[in-house]
Amino acid sequence: MALVPYEETAGMGLQRFHKPLATFSFANHRIQIQQDWKQLGVAAVVWDAAVVLSTYLEMGAVELRGCSAVELGAGTGLVGIVAALLVATKYWAGEVLMLKLEGAHVTITDRKVALEFLKSNVQANLPPHIQPKAVVKELTWGQNLGSFSPGEFDLILGADIIYLEETFTDLLRTLEHLCSNHSVILLACRIRYERDHNFLAMLERQFTVSKVHYDPEKDVHIYKAQKRNLREDL
């Protein structure tokens, strides 16, 4: 959510963020993501959490065909692009196992200042016949929720969006608005600070939360959350 420019003299571990392109292979597609660390900072580079969440989707962990999905704080849009490409079912064509690329209908969101950059990545990486399945839309957490129907999405995705404590209440309000009783939330993040644990505790007050995946190499967790069944609280 925050667009924080960084100095060119950032540490060695940040050098990959200064590259203008980051290239990935997902859903039998070569995806080239533009990065713009110098101008847009954290919103315009691909973080490990986005790669891990994209990999998790590609593993077929959730059914994407026919579902309505939204990515929050999309930044470069990698997760939304992958979700739009993927179908989590495989089928046999003769003797060859193939992955059918139809994709979910995905709304890819971020703040207004990042939208043009986000749109350029989405348009560059989705084939023309899939582009109608992906909509880039402004969403500032907790503010313009009236432009989204309550409970509109089956799947809510977020990669490394848990890092600014002042946004936690608005993020929770947004999740509550976008979710129906059957919606699934997938949040990929590192647990770095006490505030990260605080957010998970806040999330657990409103949702049933479980850890469904951990990537030890990248130290990224994926949490699944769903609205609490009223019977659970009785």
C-alpha cells in the first residue's frame, strides 16, 4: 500500500529490485514483470511472497476455474496475472498430461498512484483472449469499498501486504467487506516483527485462520482465512 522510494545505494540484498525486469515461468507462460524501485519503491518490485503465492496457486491448491478472485495491494500484479492464467485442474489429452489455461476472473487492485504501472504489467503478460478476464481497479483499503459489492469474491489474495500497522484496521475492514461466508483468503507473508503477529491475532478475531504452506528457502508463510461460522462462537 505504501509507495516508498529508496536510495540507489541500498544494500547488496536489494540489488535485484533495481533490475528493470524480473522474469518468471508460470502456467506455461514466460512472465516478464517491469520493476521501478527508484520511482515507486516497494509497490513496484516483485517480493518473495508474491512468487511463493503464485507457486502455491500453480500447485492447484485452490480451484480457480469459474471463481471470482481479487488481489489486494497488487503492486506489480504478478499474483493476479498468474491467477488469471491458471486453472487448477489437469486433464489427459491422449497420453499427454496438459494444463488447460482458461483462468479465473480476477480483479487486480492497488492505490491510484500505482494503477498505470500495474496496468502495463497486466497488459504485457496476458494474451488478448485472457485480458478480458483481468480487471485492474483502484482500491484503497477501507475507503472506496462502495465500488465493490459485499461478498463479491470467492478468493481474496494478498502477497506481503502485512507490514504497515496503521493499515491493519482498514485492511481487516476491506477483507470483511469483500468476503462472503464461502470466500477464501490467502495471505503470503514473512513473519518479521511483533506487529505481524499482532495482525494475525486481529485476523483470528474475525476469521478462522490456518497456516497452509511454508517455503523455508524464502521464509514465506501462506495463511488461509475464512469468515467464522456463527456456530463456532457459540
